[in-house]
Amino acid sequence: MSNFENNEIHKRVLSIDYGKKRIGIAISDPLKLFATPLVTIKNSINSFNEIKQIVLEKDVELVVVGLPTREDGQKSILFDDISNLKKKIECELQIKVELWDESFSSVAAEEIIYQNVKKSKRRDKALIDKNAAAVILTEYLNSI
């Protein structure tokens, strides 16, 4: 059965740039060629429900979560939180989750914003977070 026949071609990939205060989210197009910054949500008790709603509305088949790596090889301070989010998405939403090295994604996002956004909006942290998620997703999509 081809992808067109079983509707897999229309499913999307979602990426998450997880932070203690904010969570940036980006989404692929149905052909999995492009990553688009979608939204930044506040990291709160309701975060998982917001992610769940996006996953269901956007027909997501895979979630890619950025995993920060330290230069010394030690686990990031966010490692446990990210691992717990991965498990929760896999268990409750029955969707595969891949961890992706997000080293320098925020730096790359800041560069994109610097080149494309008016000066007055460049310091918007939410803008950086969702663009960092798009950088993570772009790297992932380029690897498949």
C-alpha cells in the first residue's frame, strides 16, 4: 500500500523546544519538507494538554523533542523533565517520540530572527522558542 493510499503522506511531524518557562512548538508540512514555527506556550500544569490538543488537531505522527547536550557529556538539567515528557506523549498519545540534539538551536533561531524580524520584536523570547523548535525540526527533516 502506498503512502497516498494509507494517508501517511498527510501526517505531520511536531517538534518541541522544551524550557523551564516556555515550550516552543513547530510543525512540518504534510510532505515533511518544511518546518514552520507554530506557537510558544507557557510551561505550566496545562502544558501537556496544550501539546496534546495540537498533536490531535494537526494529525501528528511523530514528535521530535530537542535534548540539550552539555559540552562535558553530562546530562542537562532539563534531561529528566524531557524524558518524562517523552514517556507521557508515548504512553498517553500512542505516538513515537524522538529526542534530537538541540545544541545551538536557540542561537540559530536568534540569527534567523535577527535577519528577518523588525528590531522592536527581536527580544521576544516566545519568538525565539518557537523558531528554535523550527530549527530542531528542520535539522530532523533534513536527516530523513
